[in-house]
Amino acid sequence: MPALRRDRLLTLLLLGALLSADLYFHLWPQVRRQLRPREHPRGCPCARRAASPGPAPAAASPAPRAAARNFSRAGPGPERRGGRGSKLQALYAHPLYRVPEEPPLLGPEDSLLASQEALRYYRRKVARWNRRHKMYQEQLNLTSLDAPLQLQLDASWIQFHLGISRHGLYPRSSPVVRQLLQDMRRSPTISADYSQDEKALLGACDCTQIVKPSGVHLKLVLRFSDFGKAMFKPMRQQRHEETPADFFYFIDFQRHNAEIAAFHLDRILDFRRVPPTVGRLVNVTKEILEVTKNEILQSVFFVSPASNVCFFAKCPYMCKTEYAVCGNPHLLEGSLSAFLPSLNLAPRLSVPNPWIRSYSLAGKEEWEVNPLYCDTVKQIYPYNSSRRLLNIIDMAIFDFLIGNMDRHHYEMFTKFGDDGFLIHLDNARGFGRHSQDELSILSPLSQCCRIKKKTLSHLQLLAQGDYRLSDVMRESLLEDELSPVLTEPHLLALDRRLQIILQTVKGNPTVRQSVKLCLFPEKMNPFVEPSPQRLPSRSFSRYYGQRTEE
């Protein structure tokens, strides 16, 4: 009899311990989240900065804790840009940035979107979103006093879409881009969700794959109160951390600050092929968890032992807390890249890069072992009869400057045909190692010995002391809320890599021993007539590409 009572007592103690653990680790964090005040924590200076209309460095707390572990302190604001002695202002005032672009824009066929058609489409999208939102609230028995969303015709994201032309994603000195960056930085979010390619995975990830699918990268689609959308990539690494030397290019982290810096560099080079990108401190609880309708996304949120709100990717092999990103306790640094127009309005092609890498542990592609590879490329449509090859070389120069080895595909709008510009998407694997210059990225330039006269003129200008690339980049990045976006070694690496590009063009043997001289006349016609030759290698086996996911 005493043994039976003892067993009952032990059972009661065990059940009590289990109940206490459940209350402490599961129910209590949820209750605390519901009872949390809606305003930012009083002691967090970065929260005040995120809520204020503009940067206020003077108001920052001098305490050591002010520099949180997962975001950097804001640097000087936009008012420092374009002041007295501004190299950036002098650069944009240079005649090279004032020359009319060729060919001139003649009519609607040179614009990506038809204005009226696009506005009708966006009105239908807003109406559909309002219906779905109402149904969602009814299913959960929720009531809301908010009025239905109305499409604002003057919204910056609409004007950005309507301004895309044959020359680039936006015109030079576009006030729309500046307003779009401001809106993405300040507008409240109304929904958060996975991107389309991550939804297509449905959580089914093959752990045997060397190159993992995009679901491991923790990127989310955020929609704002003006109905604009942006791709959010959270901070995974500190500014000073370099990619380990033993890492392959296809397993490297995606860096949010690389996306921001790539946009600024693209604008400085006058390419205008990177969508506008801005840094932002996102409250992961209020601006993601509380606005998402995706139950899978809701399920990957948790509270860490340090009382920070965290979330992780949904792929099975990555559903571990050690791969999560965390706020501090709610604020998380990340990049926001503006969405391009819907594929229903502006179809795009995703085309394999002729200089694609093997994406294997030991394999090599033909271009890596054959120095005459470009001679074959120049005989293949469309690289034999359009400006496509020169655009590929532009992209290689851009990737070399940022150190991006992960350019396996490129995208372009189908409306502009073979001569259309290439869109430089997904630059988050750039700026990984400032101490190494990966010369193989320049293979399209060194093997083909061709470059646009306009591109070469801009590079030569940025090598001059009055317009030094590192100086204008440093000044341009000051306008971002997350400044400093790049560390000083990364900025200085831009100058070093620029000199390598110019030396490659001149055929300096100390840069690349196997490269023939790349001296370019004022005018050249490097193309030959189209030929019906068959595609020579795996790199071209899917040239026509696939319609990209929205």
C-alpha cells in the first residue's frame, strides 16, 4: 500500500513538472507577446531611430549596449550627401552622365508597360486582395475598422513600374527612385509571405543536393500599405565577417548589405539594372508575424532563451533553431528590394549564363579549361548578332567588382528583344571576401576582348582621383538608414578591382598571363552574321530559358 501511494505521488510530481514546463516554454511566451505594449521598448535607441522620420545620431544613447549585436548604428543621413566638395554630386554632373542615351526613346514601344493596361491590372489586384482579406477575417471571426485598400495612382512603386524603358529600370536622376526608397524604408507592412519559388518547394527539400534551393535563404515578400511589394532578406552576418576560405560559392550566406551596396554601385556605373534596394530595421513581430496569413510562416517563429523573437526557413533540413535569425529583441536588420512588374504584364526570360559555373565540388565547365571558349560563343545566336555579348561582359564587370561568383542565370524582359538590357538580380552573395579578387569572374572580358565604349569610359572616370570609386560609393551609401553598409576594406577593394579591370583591357600580362591584348578602337563591330550552328555545350542547352517566377 505505501508503494502504491509513492507511485501516485511520483506520477503527480511528473505531471506537474510537465505542465510547468509547458506553461513556461510554450504558453507564457505567447501570453507575454499578446500583452506586450504596441510601442517600441523604451530603452532601445534603434527602435526610436526606426520610428523617427529621419536619422538622429545625436539622440543615440552613449551606452555600450546601444550598438546591438544584429544591426549597426545609423550613420550620417542624406543631408551629408551632395554637400560642399561632394564627389558624388560632381560625378553625376559629369558630361558622361548627361549624354543622351542611344537609341532615343521614340514611343510606347520603348516603354515596358502600357499605362492604362497596367493600372487596370493593379486595380483588379487590389480588389482581389481586399476580398481575400475580408474572407480571412471572417474565418477567424475578426473585426477590423480599417477601410479597404485603395490604389494610389501616384504611389512611387507604380511610377517606378511605368518608368521602366529600353534604357534601364529607371531614368537617370529619377525622383521616383528616391521616393520609392523612402517609402520602402517607412511604409507599414500589411502582409508577409514566402516568395513564389519557396512556395513551389512545399517544404520538400532534397538533402542530397549540393546546391540547396532558395528556401534556405530566409527571404520574404513584404507588402506595404500603398500595395507595393519588396523582397526582404534579413541580416545573417556581421559587416566585418568574411566568407571562410573553405566555403564554396554556392553554399555562402546571402548578405543583405550586399544587396544594398550592389544597387548603389549599379547606379554609379550608370547601368541601372538592379532594382532599387534599401536597408530597414524590421520589427519581426509587428511587421511579419502579426500580419502574415501563412500558417507555415507563423509556425517557424519562436522566442530564444535570450528573449529575442526568431524565425527560420521551412525546409526540413534547415528547420533548426541554430539556423534562425533573431531580432533584438524584435528589431532585425535587412534589405528591401523593390519588386518588378508582374509577369502577367511584363514577361521575363531566365537565361543560363554562358559562363555558368559547374556547381559541383570538383567539376569544371568548358570556359574554365578552354581559353578560346569565347570564339565558340560568338558564333551562337543571339551572341553573334546583337548586343547580348557586350551586356554579358557588363554583367561580368559588375560581378567582379562585388565579388559575386553565383551568376548562373540572367533575366531580361521579352518585350525589348535580343538587344534588351540584362537585369542584375540576386546580388546577395557579393562582398563576401574583400581580401580576394576572383579573376575567373572576368573571363567573359578577358576571353572575348570586347567592352562597350560607354562602360570603359565610366570605368576610366571612376579611376580618377576626383571621382574615385570608393569615395563616391562611401558617400552614396551614407544615405541608407543602415550606414555603414560596407566596411572600409570592401570599399578599398573596389578601387583595386577597378584597376585590375582596366589592366585587363590594356592586356597587362601581370594581371592574366593567358590573355591576348584587349585594345579597343573607337568604333567596332565585333559581331558576325547569324549562323545555324548547333549549341555546343551544356551551358547553351537551355538558351531560351524559362519564364521566371514572380
